[in-house]
Amino acid sequence: MAEDLAQGRSLALAMPARPPDGWLDALRQALRDRASLEVERMSANGDAPLAQLASRFAGADAANLPALVVAPAFAGQCVAILDVPGEHWAAWCALLTQFEVATRGCSLFARPRLLVAGGAVALSSPPAPQPGLIAHRWNGAAAPLDLRLYAAILFEEAAGPPWQRQLAAAVSAELALWDPELCEFCRRLTLADLLDPLVPLQNWAAERCWSAEDPAMNEAAAWHLGCRHECDGQPREHAAWLALRGDQASLAQRVWSAQVGVLFPLLERHRQSLIGRWPRRLTVPYTTPSGQRIEDRRDLELAHIAAQWRGLTDMRREREFAVWLRDLRNCLAHGEPVAADVLQSPMWQERFGRPEQ
């Protein structure tokens, strides 16, 4: 946006309902750095756009648009008209098109620029692009990697063992994707709620007055409210919007994705630890039920370890642990998230996440 304005173009900008704090100040600073331009802010008050601009910058001397664009007080100005209501967008959109034509003869130094920002209607009904007029959609700067880092900071001092903090942070980031406010909300949830987030997210959506039954909830309106967003170049849906629609499967997929990243490395470390701790209680060569022959003890999977210890009284406790680890791994390997009551089994909480060296 700053580059377009610095080059003398006017902008039609579609903004979300909850824009990030300080975005206008950041734009002002970028324009100062690029072109020594200042941004003057106005609010659409319901008057005709031309009359509103003329009243602010030229008074009675500007009876028409050509007169306004050469008015001394308007020359070189960069004016941001924010929060244009949907019912007034068409009038401002028409003015932008006429304004682009009227300013073509102005030098870059003397040319005024307009930034007109609206909501959903600005996304669904932008002005036609012209050499001096461009339509933008605010896509924000937060990406999944930003949210992972933010979640890691938020959960740094959370209660529980390190693996639970890591898992809670990973699930929160996977649910939030681009929304730091949702990440902050997740910080207040228990791990059990994070792993089954349907109801908490439905409550969060209700606080934002989202409704899956709203007939006006088209694609543009969903983007404006924050229900949908472009994330890493792909259209994604907000987790609370999924919850509001009862899309448990999509939420489970996000929880599973976070669990895989945290739990699979732990499961592998425990597998290696069991092999290293009990080399004499694990037989190789070993032929699996499917007929695979394993020559190297290090290639034994958790299922193989548990099978070899079946019926060994002195290895009963170790086998129970190996079976629990095996079941976690099998669940994740089949694309299913591990339920909180299984993952937080009191029997193994002191041991899980601390594989013996």
C-alpha cells in the first residue's frame, strides 16, 4: 500500500472487522520513509463524498472534482477515509474512479491520493483497476510460523511437564493459524479442552457474534469478520468458524497435526530407550506376524517389543508401557488424534517424556 501511494496511486482497501492495532501508524511511517508523505485521516459521515472532501480541503471554491484536485490545500495530500459503511461504498467507489481520471494531469508532487477503506462490500465490489487506482485486500502479516513462536512464548511458564506445554502450544498455534487473539484464548484452556476444542471454540465464536445461520454470510462477509483468511497462500477457515458449523473432523485434523509434531519424536525416543535399556530381553533375528525378518535390534518397532514381552512376568510393567506407547503411535499413524484421557493416563505421566538414556 505504501509503495502504491508513494507512486501517486489511490487505493480502495477491503479491511477486516478487527484490523491489527497500529496499522495506520505503520502506513504513515512507511510513507514518511518512502515519499515524505503524511496521511490525513477522515471518517465517512454520510455526506456525498465530493462534498465531504471539498468541505475539508477547499470550501466553496471546489464546486466540482477538477476544481478540488487543484485546490492548494488539497495538492499533494494523502487522505485516508476509513470505515466506509456498506451503504455508502458505491458512492465512494464511483468517486475513486472519477478521481483517478481527474488527477491524471497532476504532477507526482502535486497529485492528491485517496485511500478509501470499507468492509465486506469493498471486497465483493471493488472499483475497476486503473493506472492510478488499485484495489487491495488486507491479508495481514501473521502466518502459522508467527503463531507457533507466539504460542511458545505464551506457554513457556504454563503448568505441567515440558511435553504437555509443547503440545498445548502446538495445538494452540494449529488452531489459531493467523489469529493471536485465539491463541491467547487457548492459553486459558486445559490440555483436555485443547484436544477436544469444539465447545470452547463455539463459545468463543458466540462472543464475536458469529452465526453460521446468517443468510448474509457470503464469502466476502466471512473474510471481513475473520471466519476465513488467506494463510500461507491458501484459503483457510478459522477454527471457531469450523466449530460453529460443527465440523469436528476438521478440528480433529488440526489437533492431530499438532500432536504428530510433538508426540512422534517422543515416541521414537522412548522406543530407542527401551531397546537400549533391555537389549538382552529383545531377540533378533525376529520374524514379525507379517513375515518380515528383522536382523538389527534397532529396527524393532514398539509393537515388536510388546509382542516379545508377552507372557514375561518380570517384564509385565515394561510391556504395559510399550503397549501404551504402541497404541499412541498407531492412533497417530492412522490419522487420528489421541484422546486426552488416553494421553494423560495417570499410570504413565511420570515416565512419559523422560526416556531413560
